[in-house]
Amino acid sequence: MSDEMQSEASLFDPLSVGQRKSRNRLFLAPMSVCYADSSGFVTDAQIEHYGRRALGGVGVVVTENFAVSPAGRQLPGQTNIWSDDHLPGLSRLAAEIKRHGALAIAQIVHAGRYAGPWGDYEAHPGLAPSAIPFPLQPGRIVTPIEISTKQIADAICAFANAARLAQLAGFDGVEIHGAQGFLISQFLSPRSNKRHDVWGGDPGRRSRFAREVLAAVRSAVTDDFIVGWHMLSDELMEGGYGLEDAKALACELQAGIDFLIPVAGTFEAFQQTENHGLMTRPAFQLESAIQIAQLLDIPVVANGNLGTAAHMAALIEKEGISAIGLARPLLSDPDWPRKVIEGREGEINRCNCQPPLCLQTQLSGVKCSAWPSAIQETGHYGYQDQ
Ligand SMILES: Cc1cc2nc3c(=O)[nH]c(=O)nc-3n(C[C@H](O)[C@H](O)[C@H](O)COP(=O)(O)O)c2cc1C
């Protein structure tokens, strides 16, 4: 083992996640590649995409966000997880990830006010805690509908049903999407939640939806099924939900969750001038992950431009971080883990464009400019090079 490998070794230590074990400390962080068909069913391209990442050596594959209900669906190529009809494709997907030795986790989401299609949003607005106008896209202000008490109950049931289906499909767990500005984080934020009933008001009431979603999900699955949480660590907006709120919520939820990925910013925050290019800044959401990790006894996964493998290993050894989430690095090169463990870090194909091509191609299925040219033509990076 070379000296360099020695310093990266902790990335490859096994990790207990709930009652299951990951072979190493590397997670595929959720990334909406949008390879599902237009009705939200899993496709062969999608199965190959995730299977290839598992084959490359990552320990945990967290999928892109799957919509828990029609009202919670955002993107044209998004995967659905609300009916038995979705089970055959989801089962093939989970089996393919697990065949290559990774844990398979489905991220589940209700998009709330960001529900699509956006083309005729004004005619079919999304649901939100309060009917507050917001910038759906730069220069386009729209107004969502205030979600009713009955629709809140439906959304909670939809999360639980999605978790039940994920377990039936053979996934090792789910990750509840409580970040990025989707419905759960819309309830958490004092900017988007101005309700006067039990779902709004002080921080304890605004976090009630999060707590009830978690309780419903937990009761829909067995104890050995992993439940993770994608947590908004800071809304990055004036007067918004901040790191101290996130720390309090993390402490409150930790008894019910098996791992946590803290991430900063919402779609609205990303539109602010000061946040332009945020995702390309080094370690842009690391500090909040470290602060949250110091408070918790469950694995906390750090994500977002974390530098070299040696830098990542140092976070595990010195900062209380349990694992590293890689989204764009594994889209660009699924063999990232394999190349690092073999001392070939210099051979990794790196994400190198700005603004990222993956973000620009989401509506038609994500592409990456770092893929080898033969793979570019096929539109997804599966097993073509095997
Ligand atoms: C094209 C694209 C799609 C994404 N989709 C999701 C998603 O479905 N769910 C999620 O929680 N985060 C999503 N993210 C955020 C990533 O998980 C990750 O936080 C971000 O890319 C920074 O990490 P990285 O530097 O490893 O790419 C997405 C990011 C990109 C670029």
C-alpha cells in the first residue's frame, strides 16, 4: 500500500448504517439524472446508470429523488413511487445496485410548491404551507396553493406508502428529502410557512410536518430498514431557516433516523446573486455538516466539493464526519472509488464544466462533458465500457 493510499484508507473502512453494513464510507449522493420514462417508470438506462456506480465500488447508492405522489412530482424524467405498478421497475433497480455489493437507498420527495409541469404552473399550481408568491424561475413569480389539512395528511401517508413500496421492492432503505426547498423544508422555513394552525408559527410547529413524516415512514417499514434524512442545514436566505434551527431538528429526529446528509440552500437561495456558482465553491456546505455531526450519534455524511480523497479521509479521521457523499464526481467517473483504492486517483475523469452540463440537461436526461466520447453518444454512462 502506497503512503497516499494509507492516508485515504479510512474512506474504505466499513460503516454500520442502522442495522445494515456499508462496505466503505462512500455514498453516491442523490442526483436527479431523470432517465425514467415520461410516466415515471424505471428504464434500462437508469438501471445501468445506478448499477455501474455500484460496480465502481461505492458503498451506498442513494438514488435521485423519487416522487411520492402525483402532487409531489416535479421533473419530466422523475421516477414515481406511489403505486404497485411501479414495483417491477423499482425491484429491478434495487436488485441491480445490490448485485454489485452496495446498499440501495431510495430518496423520496414531495416537491410541494416546485411540483411540475412548470409550463402551465399558473393553471395548476403546486401545494405549499402558505400561498406566498415565489420565483419559480429567474424572473417568473408564481403563487402556490395553500395545502389543506386533508392534503397534509395525504402527503404524510404518501411518504409512508413510498417507504413501504421501497421495502417491498427490495431497497435497503429510504432517504427522506427534507432539503433544497421541497415540501418538508417549505414547512420548516419561516419565509414559506406563515400558517396559524398547528403546522405553523414557532419552530416546533413548523417542524411538526417533518416529525410526522418520519413517524409515518418508520411505522410503515421494519426496524432493520434504513431511514435516512436529507437535511436542510441552512436556507441561506435573509430571515430564513438557519443552522441553529437545523441543529435543533437534527437532535430531535436522530432517534428515528439511521443517517443524515446535511445540505445548504434552496432553489430560491441558489437564484440570489451571492449564491451564484455556490456548488462549484470548495467545501461549500461542509462547516454546517461538521457542526451537526458533533451533536449526533448517528452517521453524518458530508457532501459537496470536498477536494482530494486524502482531504475527505481527514474529515472522517478528525472532524467527526462518518462518510462522504459524491454526486457529480460519480456521474463523471463511476470508478472513482476503485481508482482511489488502487492508487490511481490521477486517472479519475473529473467534472469540469461551468455551469454544469448535468444541470442543463436535467429535463431530457442528464449528460456529463467528462464522459468518454463513446459514452457521450449513448446519453447515459452504464456498462458500455465493461
Ligand atoms: C444535476 C443534479 C441533480 C441533483 N439532484 C438531486 C436530488 O435529486 N436530490 C438531492 O438531494 N440532491 C440533488 N442534487 C445535489 C447533489 O446531491 C449534491 O448535493 C451536489 O451536487 C453537490 O455535491 P457534489 O459536489 O458531490 O456534486 C443534484 C445535483 C445536481 C448537480
